[in-house]
Amino acid sequence: MGMDERGGGRPKYGYGHGARPLFTARDRDAEVIRRVLRKAGCREFGGAEGGFAVEGGRGEAPFLVASTLAVRTEPQLSLYREVLTGAGMRVEPDPDDSKTLLVWVPKSAT
């Protein structure tokens, strides 16, 4: 159930930024996306100014990477796309949401 094989209660994939527990492969892959974006200087959502948010990624579904900025999201999405593509991820615009990208993490990135 995502715990390590010793049953010590630790998340199977350790901890991400801010001590976020990574219990599943999906958690781990979402953290890969977050790490790449943070390394490029992108701000993660959590403050009044907004930033990026990573959701989804269940089963074979792509992750959703959204800009939480209230205005002018296109420059941010372009930067996210460039950075994630440069890291070997497949990135496409979300046809249903202009503030969101669809992102697939290759197995080799994890």
C-alpha cells in the first residue's frame, strides 16, 4: 500500500519538497514535475501571488499542470512547457482549459 517493504511506515518513495510524503509512483512522478519546475525558478502555488499546481496522473492519465495566476498565464505556460519538454516530458495544451497543460512523465525520468 505504498509503504516500504520493511513496514516501518515510511513512504515507499521517500519525501518530496516540504516533507511531502511520496507513497505512490504517482506521488513520485508529480514530485518530478514539481522539482523540474522549481529548479527552473517557477513558483509553486501556495501564496497569494499564485504559481503552478500539479494534479492528476492516475493510471495512464496525464498530469495536469496549471497556472494559478489570475492574469497573463500564457507566458507562464510557455515557460512550463519549455522547461518540462527540455526535461524529456511530453507536454500538450489541455483542450478544455487554457490555463492547464497535459504532462506525461517518461519512465526514465523517475
